[in-house]
Amino acid sequence: MKGAVRGHMVAWDLFSFVGVMAYAASGAVVAIEEQYDMFGVCVLGFVTSFGGGILRNVVVGIPLKSFWSQTSMFLAAFGTLVAILLLPTRWLLHGKRWIVVFDAIGLSAFAIQGALYAKQMHYPLIAVVMAAVLTGIGGGLIRDVLAGRKPFVLREEIYAVWAMLAGLVIGLGWVDGRHPVRLYVLFAAIFALRLLSVWRNWHIPRK
Amino acid sequence: MKGAVRGHMVAWDLFSFVGVMAYAASGAVVAIEEQYDMFGVCVLGFVTSFGGGILRNVVVGIPLKSFWSQTSMFLAAFGTLVAILLLPTRWLLHGKRWIVVFDAIGLSAFAIQGALYAKQMHYPLIAVVMAAVLTGIGGGLIRDVLAGRKPFVLREEIYAVWAMLAGLVIGLGWVDGRHPVRLYVLFAAIFALRLLSVWRNWHIPRK
Amino acid sequence: MKGAVRGHMVAWDLFSFVGVMAYAASGAVVAIEEQYDMFGVCVLGFVTSFGGGILRNVVVGIPLKSFWSQTSMFLAAFGTLVAILLLPTRWLLHGKRWIVVFDAIGLSAFAIQGALYAKQMHYPLIAVVMAAVLTGIGGGLIRDVLAGRKPFVLREEIYAVWAMLAGLVIGLGWVDGRHPVRLYVLFAAIFALRLLSVWRNWHIPRK
């Protein structure tokens, strides 16, 4: 394996790890807010981290067996959850502003990976977009349903639209796995757009 | 292809189009009622139109890949949603009574198609009935869960039972794809029974 | 077939029947409490009995076709639901304390069978644990979501943890299908631990 290729893989693995940990943290925070017990915290954490990928595979029709061999990702989520359960709540509140940044890394990385996945399997455009959106927001959707909340992606802030954009760009073939630089540009753009939406308080209009 | 066969396919495609558009409209209306943003309107619209078919394939175990090639259906749903977002709300309220009729066309067409699908794959009776019910009501079920509502099919009106009836009739082999006339009769019967339930205000008793 | 093997199969089938009936009853009771109609009672009953197995197959990636041939299980659930709809409510309230015992039989049997299933297919430990948990609690999870409730397994009592324990023991290879005695011991242990949790009012701490 060439050094450059390995370097790229390390970079994307890193984005995924950050995303998995941020998503697990967001699930845990919701569970704590809903006064769920420690098991509920772990379930919502795992569901938020991995629910999107599972939902994508199920809905788009990709076999799930290989999904279960990403042991290091499961450990990253588990470590995050243990840390959250052990650390003082005060620290958690302090860290909440950082979750937005990490979560944006996850959104961008997951949407891109989901779209690449479907594209490699020669799915039509709509399925590629759907794979991007489901990988990016599916976990949060299930988290909110299991917490008895109305899914926040359906009513607040601009979040899923950026995942959709990543899916479109990859589905149309403008960016693919053979051009790592373009992938990084796309990653940075989605990440920046998501952060901008939060900082400038952008909203999608209602009817 | 014989003209007659083509004519039948056109008829069933037409029923499906009407159903997809009616289901998308019902999802959009629920999202607007819940004050979801425009993205939420699109998600609930698509989920109501296509969630039943996806759920059927997943639960009954039919591969999903071909599901993603029905481009014209996706465009029909998308066009409906754009129209709903652009048209004045006043018109929407006016059109609401028509949705019941179009929705009944969708219920009947989807239940029959779902049942035929499972029957062709030689599934046992219970799976054929399940395929009919899931295709007919699955989208509305997910719509209500994502809207934070108790699913209306579980507590109001006679709706799912007609899908179940279509599944039974096809599962028992009384009607199949080789007898188009019987299919039309079944379609008309399910459609009429659903409309009758609304107009006569029929309800399933509670315990 | 040897008599001993047949005897074991009869025993496990019996546990499954008891579990399916107890789960169906718990779904029906929730639906009646939520004032759902008789169709809603049947849906929640079936979902609680079979939703866990379906969710396990979908999430872990096991084909669903054979799932639909367990006719006797469907009949057991259906019979339970008919009985609940016909019997006087007074009897139901009387029987509610017994549901806990039958439910514990179901939890133990389903968790063990789910784990054995994934283990036989050579899935990694995390997937075996997940299969045990999903088979044991998945039905109740969907039941609560469809009833518009926060899932009780995420916030009350020690329930899912015992399914997880069964998954761990089988996933680590300490107990498998070749040692029926060990399987019975595991079954009795999970059953006893669940009942103990109820009777001693054990709870998982919150953060």
C-alpha cells in the first residue's frame, strides 16, 4: 500500500471516530435529559452512532454482515459512553458547545461515506442521496423517536440539507473516491456549512 | 406486448401514481400541522409514500435494490410536495376532502400490489396478508411516529382491515395477476369499502 | 431422531410458546390502556411477540423468509389476542401479575435463541449480544413507540441487561447448543434474575 493512500485512510478513519464519539455523546445527553437509566444512556448512545449506518444498509439494501466487524468503532462509542457516565455533570455541560463541532465532523464524514458506498454499488441518484441523508441523520432520528421527542432534524436548523448536498455532489459523479483532494474539499465544505448554520442561526422556512 | 396487457399496466400505474401523490400529500399535511420546516414536510411526504413499500420489503424479506429505480414515482411525490409548499394554504384546506378519495385509491392499489408481490414469491398466507397491510399502512405508521403522534390506524376508523382483506383474498388464491377482471373488482371493492367506512363513519369497536 | 433431542426441542418450543403468548398479552394490555381499537390491540400484540425477532434478523442481517413459516407461533399469538378481547376485563387485571412470570420465560428463551442464532452464523461477539438484546426487548421497544410511550426498557427496571448477559455468555462460547444442560442452567438463571429484579424492585442507577 502506498503511503499516500494509507494517509488518506487514516484521515477518514479519524473523521469517522470523531463522528461516532460525537454522535454517541449526543445520544447520551438526550437520554440523561429524559432521565433514562444507564442502560438507556448506552442504548441511545449506540443507536445515535450506528443507527444511521444500519438504517442506510437496510433501506438501500446493502448486506449488514460486514457492519458488525468494525470493532474499534464500537469501542470508541463505548469508551465515550463510559466517560460520560463517570465524568462530573458540570464537565458535560461545559463540553456541550464542543459537541456541535464534533457533530459537524460526523455529519460530513458519515454523509460522504454513505453516498460513496451507494455510488460504488451503482445505485441511482435518489438512492445515493438517500444513503447520504440516512447515514448522516438516521441515528439522530431513531434517538429522538426512542426518547419520545419529535425528531429535531425535521423541525429545527439546517442539518439534513447538507447531508443531502453531499449525496447530490457524489451522486452526480462530481466527486468520487479516486480524487482524494475533491473529497477533502467536499468534507470541509459540508462541515463549514453546518457550523455556519449553527453560528448564524439559519433556519429552513416553514410553509 | 399485447395491447390489452399494456392497457392493464397503464391502469395500475395510474392507480399507483394517484396513491403515491395522495400519500405524499397526507404526509405533508401532517408535517405542516406539526409546524415542521420544509425539509420536514418533504421527509414526511416521502416517508408516507414509500415507507410502506420499504417496510414491506424489509419485513417480508424482499431485496430493495429494484425499489430505487421507480424514478417516475419519486418525481410524482416530489412534484406533489413542491405544489403543496407553493400553493396557498387556503387551497390545501379546500382539497383536504379530496385527499380521502385519492388516499382510498392508494390504499387499495398498494395493498393489492403488496399482496401480489409476496404471493408471486410463494410466501405463506400470513406473509401475504402482512405484505398487503404493510404496503397499505406502513407509510402512515412511520409518518405518525415521526410526527410524534399515536398512529391513527391503530385507534381510528376502519382502514387497515381493508388492506388485510385484500391480502387474504389474494393470499387464498381467489384473485391473482392472471385474471385482470377479478383484480379490478377487488380494487373497486377495497376502494368502495374504505370510502364507505369514512362516509358512514364506521369504527372498529374497542375492548 | 433420538428421544432426548426431541425432548429438548419440545422444552424449548414450550418456552417460546409461553413467551410469544406473554409478549402478545403485554402488547394487547398496552393497546387497551391507550384506548386503541381491536385492530390496534392485534397489531401491538403481534408487534410485541414478533417485532424482536424481525428486528434482530434485519439488524444482524439474517434472511427473513423462514421467519414466516412458524405458523404455530402466529396461531398462539392470535389465540391469546382473541382470548384477551373476549374475556372479561376483570380477569385480565387478575392475570396481570402472572404476565410477569410468563414474560420472564419469554425474555430468557428469546434472548438465548437470538444469541444462538447469531453465534451459529459465526458473527462477532457484539453482534451476538445485540441479537440477544434485540430478540428479547425489540418487540417491547416497538410496542412502546407505536403506543406513543417512552420505551420502558430504557428507563425502568432491570430487564434488557439480563438479555445482554445471556448474549455475552453465549457469545463467549461458554454455553452452546451442544450442551443442553448448560442451556437449561442459563435459561433458569436469566429467568430467575429477571424475577428477582421485579420482586426486589432492583433498578439501574441514573447518571
